[in-house]
Amino acid sequence: MGTDHPCVVVVGAGIAGLTAAFRLQQAGCRVRILESQPPERLGGRMATVGRDGFPVDLGAPLLARRYRRMLNLLAEAGASHLVTPAADELAVLHGGRTLRGRTGSLPRLLSGGLLSTVPLRHRLRLLHDVRNLHRSIGSSATSAITPAQHESTAAYARRRRFPDTVMSHILDPLNATMTLSDPDRTSAATPLLTLAFFAAGNGLFTAPTGTGFVPHALAQRLAVTHHARVTSVEEAKDHVTVVWTSPGDGDHEEQADAVVLAVPPDQLPALWPQLRQDQHEYFASARYAHLLQVTFCLNRPTSETAVVLYAGRHDLPQVAALILQHNLSPDRVGHGRGMVTAYLRDTTSQDWWHDDDRLIARRVTAAVRRAGLLPELDSAVIATHVDRIWPSVLIRPPQDPGLLARLEATTHQQAHRVHLAGADLFGHSTTIGSLTSGEQAAHRVLARLGAGAATA
Ligand SMILES: Cc1cc2nc3c(=O)[nH]c(=O)nc-3n(C[C@H](O)[C@H](O)[C@H](O)COP(=O)(O)OP(=O)(O)OC[C@H]3O[C@@H](n4cnc5c(N)ncnc54)[C@H](O)[C@@H]3O)c2cc1C
């Protein structure tokens, strides 16, 4: 250890941890990343795994061109050439009728009549609320703490006196996509942020190897130790002790000048017992949705051209959203092929969690058929995969935004040698939120150690 080239341990090789590590290494630190999962799961909830020759994302299929920090980081990691422009058509099924829009700007979003079932006066209210969130996309670490945070999606719809169609056609599908959960369990910021993502995202990008290309580009330049599960972190005056365990190789202990903990917040209380009582209670209360993700690999693209297909509860009760990966770009899954991913809702996922994979896939195919969608799931499937993803996305409940902001500020201000990273700590589950918070954690580490140049 020593402050010329401080030694920093980063726990977690998701996008938050990898970003923190990349920035710290750039600033001259000696960095080691400890990751509990094997190399093929690099990137955490941004990992892409190979299945029958199809690159299947285990999270985060949609990356917005407004994610400037991500594009900058990719350029610095020498991976800009992999960035592939993506199509961005969205489709929402309303009682047998499909409405369409495109991401990037409000006029594009509305051009296909995506909100046409919403009376003008309510559309303007909704867009007013969304516009207030625009700046949070692509810039904020925590993906926005907003006034809408203190009320549930259901309560927000009542306060704004929206007719039922606004809930069933817009807020519920958007809320379900972001949290896989129900409108009375989540803060109203959730669907508004999702709409803002589509309205202000400036279009989408992808890569032929799937979303995992981002973590891989960073990790190529970093030292990542896989199968290393950190079990405790203890801060002393002049160092931090990290204990980790590896299957077949026992316990390890090492000391570092600083540690970045970039793991889901509900794991923090067990890992780092020195948390204050209020932090301990807050992080322990974080709740994640269960996600059964069913991927259909197809021998041809679908006739449906949308990238994301939403249906309300009435049309497709078990499915929160369908992602048509091949429509992002012909390069995404290979020319002449198709890949459709169904995200099941939290409640359905929990009910079916222990069921047989083939049974789950058959149920999803039947539900999609009943909704009159995607006939290719009956005629063009060459392989099906079911992934059980937990933790998936945070179910952010309604919370007092003032309290949350104070907790966030004191947590970061009072951190000395142990720093936290990840959008889920105080915001919503997004790749850009985690990336930005990784940059900010690196910045705080450098400032506290008095080393290197500030990066964020
Ligand atoms: C299905 C799905 C779809 C999504 N869609 C989008 C999208 O379209 N766009 C978007 O921007 N975002 C999306 N998200 C959200 C986004 O993927 C996540 O918010 C983001 O990737 C989280 O990054 P992170 O680094 O904070 O956490 P993680 O990716 O969870 O990384 C944490 C890492 O820490 C490791 N770890 C945990 N405990 C330990 C330990 N004790 N010791 C060592 N290692 C440990 C984990 O294995 C993991 O690799 C989606 C998420 C899911 C699940």
C-alpha cells in the first residue's frame, strides 16, 4: 500500500464496478476487481451469454444514444468501432389495436400515435411531468430523485386525474417494463423515467455481440478475479481489510488503501457491518423483482418490426414486455435469424420459478398466441432458453425524496476509505445510472486519498 499508486479493491464486476475500476486505473491506482461469478457472467446485469450461437442478454438490451458517458468510456476503451446504430420502433397493444412510436424525441415518439388513446389534456400533463425528468437521463448518477418519487404510480395517476386508459395503456406497461411489478408497489418516477428514456434517449445503439460488449471492453484492460465472493469489508484508520472466498481455494484476506463496493444494496449490510443504523435499515429494505426471462431463437426474423412490444394486463397478463432483438439491427443476432425475449412479470415469475423450463416456454407461447402476436413463436423456433434472474430490477417503492437525498449525501460525504457505487443505491436500475455512479465513486476515492486527477 502507499499513496503514490494507491491500491484499490473493487467488489463487483458489473458496469458500476468496472467503470470505477477503469477510472481509478487511469488515474494511476493499482486496482483489483473481485467478482463472485465466472468469466462468462462478466458484467453482472449487463452480461451477454452465448446460447446455441445466439448472444442472449441477461439484462439491459436497450442502450440510448444519449448515454454520452457510456459512449465516451467505450471510446477510451478502444471499442467505439463495435457501437452499432439500432432501430428504435416501439409498439403497444391496446385491446387488439397496435400503436407505434419511435424513441429519440417527443415528436418521433408521438408520430405513430403511441399516446393517441390519451385525451389531449392528459397527454399534455403526462408530457409535462416527463419533460421535468429529461435532464436526468444520461447525466445523473441516481437516475433522478424527483417529486414523483414520494407517491406510487397508482396514486400519481389518481392525483393527476388521469382516465383509466392512461394507466392501462401507458403507465402500467411502462412501469411493468422497468420494474416487472405493479403500479401500487412502485414510485411514480418509474414509468415517467421510462417514458423520458424513450422520448429523450436520442435513439438506441447495440452491438453484434450484445450488451455484454460494454463490460468486456472495460474488463480487457483490468485485472478481474472471478469466483471471488467477498464476505467482509472492514475499515481501519489507514487501510481496509477485505476477506473473500473462492470455491476449492478457501478464504483470502488482503488490505487495500480503499474499497469500492459495487454490489446490489441489499447485500451491503452483511458485507460491511460498519454501516450506520439508518444506512443498514435502508439498504436491507431494497427489494428486487424475480425475472423469468424466456428467449426464443428463430430461424427467421418476425414480421413484427418493433424492437419492444408492450401489452397491457388485459391482453398479456403474464408478460411485462417482449424484446425483438433482431429488429435492433440485422447484425445483432445474424442476418436471416430472429430472437425474441419475453420478460415475465414479478408475480408470474415467482409463481412459475420452480417449474420445468419447457412448460414455462409453452405457457408463454400460448399466451402470446392468445394475444394475437408473433406467429413465428409457433413456426420458426429453433431453440428456447429460460433464465432465472435474481436480483433483476429494483422495485423502487414510493419514498420521501428529501430523506433519500439526505441519506445519499451523507453516505457519500462521510465515506472515507469505503465507497459505494450502483444506481440501485438511491435511484432506479439503469446501466447509465450505475456507470455514472461508478465514475463518481472513483472521483471520491481519489479525492479522499489525495491521489491522481479528478475524473467525474
Ligand atoms: C432484464 C433486465 C433488463 C434491463 N434493461 C435495461 C435496459 O434496457 N437499459 C438499461 O439502461 N438498464 C437496464 N437494466 C438495468 C441494468 O442492467 C442494471 O441496472 C445495471 O446493469 C446494474 O449494474 P451494477 O453494476 O450496478 O450491478 P450488477 O450488474 O448487479 O453488478 C454487481 C456485480 O457484483 C457481483 N457481486 C455481488 N455480490 C458480490 C460479492 N459478495 N463478492 C463479489 N462480487 C459480488 C455480482 O455478481 C455482479 O456481477 C435491465 C436489467 C435487467 C435485469
